[in-house]
Amino acid sequence: MPFWKRSSPEDKQRRLQEQQADEVSRQSLEAGGLPTRAQQRLTEEMQAGHPLFTSDLSTNELALTHQQGYQPVSQVMGSSIYQIGWQYTRQYSWQTSMQELTTVSEGHQHAARLAIGRLEQEARLLRAHGVIGVRFTQRNYDWGSNLIEYTAIGTAVKLPNTPLGERPFLSDLSGQEFWALLQAGYYPAGIVTGYSSFYVSLGSRMTQQLRGYWGTGGYNQEVVPFTQATYDARHRAMAQANQMVRQIGALGIVGMHITNERKIYEYETDNPKSQYLDLFVHFGVVGTAITTIKKDHVIPKLTPTLTLTDLRPGRYGQVSELTFNS
């Protein structure tokens, strides 16, 4: 009996079709789009009329969303695994120097926009009016120090009997915050981001002053170049976010999340014998840009509630909360 079996024409045709589909999917991803299988799944869900919906909203968030007339359609996602290019940093200089790591800054911004863009594309395929409760996360890989991943997951919602807008809105606000935003007469316009990385080479002269016994190291003092780099990184990140706000015609940003990563590098050279102290700082901002619903919007009066919390442990150690409308 032979150890191999010749493929049938049907098997060859099937493999050829799979290879062609994989190539189309790869080209779509390279253009910032969705994989073909994701497009097919969402199209089939749309054609089926959404018999079931999936959502990561809590019970309270779902109830408040329904109260505003919105109905959940499906959970949607956008993701991008991105390689950050190499950029030289260390100066081995006597003087202090500071620079923005534009390769790192632009890499984070591009990866974040790819993930958010794919999230929006899934909402478009579902003919949703927007996406709420977006959880936007970033992670690194231990086995790939130059790899980052951005993922955006949220719940697509629709407003029955209402025409679709030019593009679905995106919001990383919770269901309760989304409800409060609408009550106040505002509307989410989109998720905006900004990222900036700076590197400071303190230089051997200032490092020696900080570390040396006969320098200024024995006194309390601010390391001004490190402080300046943090401010510059924040300014650049905020400038990027504000530019996105202006591009979509929004009024401002709410619910902003800020990340500020800092790493200190200490190293020395033998010839000549010198010590160096450097700082890497990465500043990131993410928030929801908002616009007004209409100028004559009237904010409804709040209904007072009385909340009582039973502090006695239950059967499994839990506490219960009762709310009464007055």
C-alpha cells in the first residue's frame, strides 16, 4: 500500500480556492480592512436580521441603553498587531540631549487607528448607528519587545426607524455614562487617540553630578530634562488628540484615559570610563469626542432615589443593595 495518496481534482480546486481567499484576506488587512471571514460572518448576520444579539453590556447598561431607544445588535471588534521599527537612542555624549522617538510615536498611533477603524467597519457592515462601551486595550509581548497589540471591543447599537448617519459613532463611555451624556444634550462623535514617546540622554556630565560624591548628588534637586521630556510627550499626545477632534468637528473630549510609562536606563562605558543615566517616557491619551444634539435641548430633572445597602453578609459573604424611588 503506498504511503501517499494522490489528491483528487476536487481537493486541488478546494485548496486553490482557500489560497485565493487567504490572499484576498491578506490584501484587505494590508489596506486597513477586515479579514474576509469576518466580513462574511457579519454579512450573514445582517442578512439573517439579527435573530440574536451579543453584548458585553451589564444589565444596568442594557436597561439604560434601551431607555434611550437604542437596541444592541452585536459585539464588534477591531485589532492590530504591530511591529515598531527600530530607532537609535543612546548618545554616549558629555552633554544632555532629548528627542522624540517619532518611529515609536507614529507606530502606536497607526496601530491604534487601525484597530479603531476595523471596529468601525464591523459596525458599518451591521448597519449600526454606533458602538458603545468600547474597551480599548494595549499589550506588549514578552517574546517580541518590538511588538504591540491594540484591541477595541464594544457593542454595536441601532436606533429603530432612524436613518443611518454618515458614519457610526464610537464611544468608550460605559452604558451609564452614555445615558448621562444623552441626557445632558451631547452625543458621542468618535474615539480619539494621541501617543508620543521621548528619550532623554542625560549625558555623562550631569550623570556624574547626580551620582558623584563631590558633585551635586548629595542635594535635593529636580532632574529638569526628565521633567521636560514628560511635559513634551504629554503636549504632543494631546496635540494629536485635539487634531482628531477638529477633523471630526467635535466640541471636546470626555472620559479621557491617560497612560504614562517611564523607564530609567543606567549604563557605563570602559574607555573612557563614564556613567550614563537615560529616561524613556511614553504618553498616551484615549477619549470620546462629543458634539451637541441641539442647542435647545432641555436637560430632564433628575429623579431622586434612596439607596440602602445591607452590610450584613449573605449566605456566601455578599452584600445586597436595595434602591427605592421616592
